[in-house]
Amino acid sequence: MDEGQLERFRTDINRSRTPGAYEPGRWSVAPANRDTAVTGVMPERVRLRDTSMRAIESLPGVTATREAKTAFLRLLARSGVPEIVLAAPARSGHEAVRDDLALVREEQPGCVVYCPFVSAADGVDLARDLGFDGVQVAVPAFGPAAAIYGGSVPASRAEVVGQASEIVAHARTQGLRVAVAATMVSYLTEEELTETVKAMAAAGADEITLFDGPGALGPEAFGHLVHAAASTAPDLEIGIHPHNTFGLGVACAVSAARAGATVVESSVNGYCGGPGNADLAATAAAFEALYGVNTRINLATLTELSRTAAELTGREPATNQPITGPDAFCWGGGDWVVLESEVDPLMHNCVEPSLFGNERRIPVTPQSGPRVIAATLHRLGIEVDPPLLPSITEKCHAELARLGRLLTDDEIRAIARTALTH
């Protein structure tokens, strides 16, 4: 195909693109994603708080070495994620926590590090002594049933909220940032939520984070609760911790941000119990590319971070895991895939894989023609005359049928060398 025809195709494709939604070399998304009449008003920025370190400690069957966890935490801090929740000190040991805090501050001095799920004054004091920046004070959504999570049976919901208020106030006297973890929030009525928000704001909390443990809130419902909380205490930051029960974790994050949430908790590869959390990479990519919301994440680190986490946990995400999976940008082996990429790399891949440290993959398959074979051989550093391509393509098809699997690079090289020799 000559350059004139390629330019004609590109002109045709570009006619529907608009700045912002289209950034050459980065992404090409639908213009409606940047139209506030369609999406509502999105915030200029949102803070992503990563919970991977806490999640890894609680994943069943995961027994990672201290060295592996330290290497992962270093990558996580280098990603630029502005806030990190570490594992509870009781699980990881006090000296290990001090080492982790020092590592994060070495790699990213401005990162805010939280101690999770503090439920007593002595837990606050320990977090202070270890050097945490903040604590998450847990407030279950129940009254007497809150005893499921430890402690004596409270007489009422009011007692649960009152005890949490005391811990929040104590944490503030210790100079710690306080994010109230309102857990199992889907069990709260709107009236109970607003009463809790008022009490936490009065106690001096910096933030209330709505934790949907069961993943029972859809995006619209999550947004509604965020709006109710934000309206009740305008000076209190609102965060969310969505679960991915219905595959809507990222959608809940977007809906919550639209409704006024400024903090979203997520984790690498979505690691957590049950269905997991919103995936850090997919969440960051959605905010940045679809909606133009700044996350401060170094996007280029996300694929390495995902694959390092998989090695650490032994839990491989799906090969087509959004953004970071090895096949996330693989559309098969048809010649049209190569032609599309030659015309415009952002046609079928609406984001540039290298933006996230990933890459395109075009395998040789039974649907592949000479164009794919030529591109594959070029990638392997083998240049052949065009008249030889049909023969090499035919031999590749025959070998695919014989083996019943995709060919390795070495097998493709051998086929090409045989063709060149003959």
C-alpha cells in the first residue's frame, strides 16, 4: 500500500477525533468521554490509595518471602501512587514495618502511608511510634453485630459510632491523619450514614472511606452514598473502597469520583479476598485516558508492577487482564491487524500499550497472511524478498496444524531459514 493511500485512510479516521480525547501516541477514546453533558463534571484529579501490601498478607496460600515483598513495595512506591496502606503491624512485625516505611520515604518522600483498621487507642499509639502518617479507624455498619469483627458486644449502633469517635479524636491528638473506614457500608441506611459522617467530622476525621465489603453497591448507588456523605460534611474528604463482585469496581470508582469522592482505594491486579478490588492499572488508565483525570501515577510502571505482583503471589491474572495482561493488546493474527497498526496504531487499541509499559502482540495463526509473516520476520530481524512470503506463510500454516499450538519464535526462524536456503 502506497503512502498516499495510507494518508487518505488516516484523514478519514481523524475526522471524528477531538483534542484531549485524542492524544497522538497516547490514546484515542470517544469524544463523548470528555463531554460534561454526557459524563457529568469529573474532578481535575483523584488520589489512588493502594492496598496491595495489606491484601497480599491476607491472600490464602500466599507465603511470599520478605525479600520479594520488599522488592514489590519498592516498585509500588516508584509508581508514584500517592498513598499506600501497609499490612497491619501484628502481621508483618514491627521492625519490618519500620523498614517498609523507610523504603517508601526513600523512593517517594511525599507518599502518605496508612496503618489499616485501628480499633483502639493503643493501636493508634503503636502506629504513631512506628512512624505511620495516618491510621484507618474502622467503623462497622452494625450495632451489636459489630462484635463479629472483635471486642465486646456493643449495645447499639450509637455505641459503635461513639467508640470510633473517641479513637478518631485520640489519633488527631497524636498528629496522625485519620481516614475513617466505614466498613460494610451497603448495610447502612442513608440516615445512618449521614449520622456517622457527622460524628466522624465532629471528632476531627480528615476523611471517611466507604468500604463496600460485599461489593453490593452498583456504580449509581455508590455515587449516591458519596453525594450524601459529601453533602453532610463538605469539609470532610470522601474516599471509597469498592469490590469487584460484578466486575464493576472501576465503574464504581468513576461514579464515586463524579459524585465528589477524592480518594479511591485499589490494588495491583485487584488483589484482595473474594472477587478482589478495583485494579490499580485499570483504574488509573480509565481516569487518565477516558476522563482526563490526573492520578499522579507513573503509568509506564504499571505492567512491570502487575507482573511482579503475580510472581510474588503466584496468582496470575487473566492473560487479557485490562491494560497489563500479555494479551491485553492482542487482536489475533489476521493481516488486518497489521494493516490497522500501519495506518494508525490507536485504531483498535484505544490506548498505546507502551504508555503502560506493555506491548502489542500479533501472533502467527491460521488466519495470518503474508503481511503478518513479514511483520513477524521483521521483528525477528529476518528480511526476506516479498515473493518468498506466500511460501513461508504456507509452511507456517502447515506447522500450526501439525503441532496444534502457536509457533515459537525459534520455530518461525527455522521455517524462514529453510525457505531462504532453498
